[in-house]
Amino acid sequence: MKRFIIFFRWLVGPSMTTLIEELHVRLLNDWILTQDPAFIHPQCTWKLADGHVCSGTHLGRDFFRNYQRQLDRTYPDWYEVVSEVIGSSIGGIIIGTYQFQRETNGLWYSAPFTHFYRIQRGQIVSAYYYMGEVSTHLDRFQSTTYFPTYAAFPSLN
């Protein structure tokens, strides 16, 4: 029976989820190499955590060019060294380190980063940029309940 299952999986090929994950990895690899604006949806949402030059939430395709210009002004020499690209059914994750040089002392520094991308129809629709260890930035549990609503509507009992 086990051999039959292995043969059937070989015959059918990889699952649709695996194919989508591989497609997302390929898209993110192309994005890393070219950083062409065609990969970005015009209404893309960019969220940059503390530690980035332009931290906060930004909207639009043009933000990425502005972000790159701001980095070039802040650090005379900087590079992204990508160590891993992970695909998922909704997008992908890029893990690596920034290597940069400060003007004041000329020393090189490095900072780990993680970028989360949501991809739809072959375009990046949202990006979340985190510096450092991701586990220190993400909440352990995210509440799905909006508590101020309960304060606004008191119980009738």
C-alpha cells in the first residue's frame, strides 16, 4: 500500500500548495535581483517596524523608491545579504542581514532583518519589514476581538 501511495504521488505530481509556494519563492528571488516596480501592486501597503529609516505605515508603489533613496542618504554604503527565501501559500518571507557603513567612523555594521510579503496575482500587495529577531517584534497572541466596542455598548442586563 505504501508503494502504491508513493507511486500515485509521483504520478500526480506536487500539490497545488507546493506549486504556489515555489512560484512565490521564484517571484521573490526575481524581486531581490531586479527590484522592478512591476512586481509591486499600485496600492501596496508597506509597514516598517522601529529601527528602519522610514518606520511606520506607507501606501503605494512609489514608496519603495523613496525608501531606497532615504537609505542611500543615511548610509553611504549598505547591502542586503539574503540568507533564505521561504515561500508560503499567501506570499513569502525573506531572511537576511543588512550590512552598512556609518560615515562617522567608517566601521561596518550588520543587523538581521526579516521581510514578510503578501502576494496576489503575481504582485506584492503588502510588505512588513522587521529588524532584528522577529520573535521580539511579533505578538504572541493576536486578539480578534475589538474591546472598545464592548465599552461603547454596555450590557442591557
